[in-house]
Amino acid sequence: MTVPTMAEMAAKGESPEILFWVGCAGSFDDRAKRVTKAFVKILNAVNIKFAVLGTEEACTGDPARRAGNEFLFQMQAMSNIQILNGYGIKKIVTACPHCFNTLKNEYPELGGNYEVIHHATLLQQLINDGKIKLKDGGVFKGKKITYHDSCYLGRANDIYEAPREVLQILDADLVEMKRCRSTGLCCGAGGAQMFKEPENGNKDINVMRTEDALATGATTVAVACPFCMTMITDGVKNKEKEAEVKVKDLAELIAEAQGL
């Protein structure tokens, strides 16, 4: 698998079309790593010249800011901005809505101005440009898929159609949950809740959201966020449905359908 780093490209005097911001989950979480690999396979298949920062990439600071540690957020952000500006980065793509939201909406006030797109939007563009084509919808033809809206992609950045358009190419039966789009329910991981146990209540949010997904009768729950991936997967396990229902990222579905 070919994954050039910015340092390697800069040493050759080259620059990429886009910088792929991998994110902490995509780098270290075993489940999210599979999404990273699937997305890289797609980028290589469509001949997009990209690079990653590799060991120079640090956390965007999103969890620190959400948890109330503004000082740590600014330290992490300034360090990243220094590296990105040093390389003259103009365009960034990331598979994590939390990274996407922070880089796009919160870095400009600290001097980090970039064109930032989420991988769902890039996949949609590649499909519209005819660079991603599927023969008869591939392995998902006719299967029931439901899509869970990530809070930072949907409500925070108003991106609802791109992920659904990506799923349409699979020729599957897209069934919506009752709570979707702007009325979608959070998976329970946002606001740095990902890193702690939930407070006592009647039911965990991720279990409640998984019930929404299971009620559609879908055999695949499509997500576009590593946090949502973890929470919904845990919810499916809680309901002992992991044999029948799979949770997959958009990039994994496209890569699988293309046989990559």
C-alpha cells in the first residue's frame, strides 16, 4: 500500500493534491485503521496524488476543547498549524467529522486557513466525476442499508446528502431511521463523552440509537465517523446482533463494492 508522507514529498520538491488527515482514531484504533486503509485504496485507485503527515500529525485538539481544556487545545492546534503552514498545505481531506469540524471551523481563528473536506464529500465528487464506477451496484445490490448521521457532519456542518449519494451507487435499499438528518440522534460519543463512562440514566445513548437502526430491518449500518463506528458497534453487541448486522464506514462499503 503506497502512502507517501509530506516529508518525503517535500524532499523531492513535490506537493500533493490533498493532504489526508488520518486522525487519532484512524491511526491508533484497530477498527478505524481498516477505514483508513480502505480510503487509501480508493485514493490510489483513482490516482489522486495525496500525502499524510505521518509522525508529524498530532491530535487536532477537539477532545481537549470539548472537555474544557482550552489551553491544551490551543497548544495542539498551534503545533499542527505550524507544520501545515510550513508545508504550504492548501487542501485537507479527513475521514473523521471531529477532525473535519475542528480543522475547518476552529483553526482559522488561530491562523490555519485550509480547504477542508470530509471523505464523504470527496467520495461523492469522485462518483459524480465518473472516477468511481460500480458494475451493477456490486455486492450490496438489493440489501438493506441504513445511514447514521454524525452530529459534526450533519447538524454542525449541514452535510446530509453527500453520504446518501455515496450509498446510492451501491444500488442498495437505503432505509432511513425515524430520527435522521437534522433530527438524528447522537451516538453518545461527542463532546469528549467518548473517553468516559456515561452518567447513570435509564439507557445508554448508543443502545438507544442502535435500536433506531435495528428497527429499520437493515443488515448494514453505514457510518462516516470513527466515534459513531465504535458506539454503534458496541450497541449492536449489546443487542447480540453482531452476526446479522454489520457497521461499516462509507469508504469500506465503496472499497468492498469495487473489490479493492
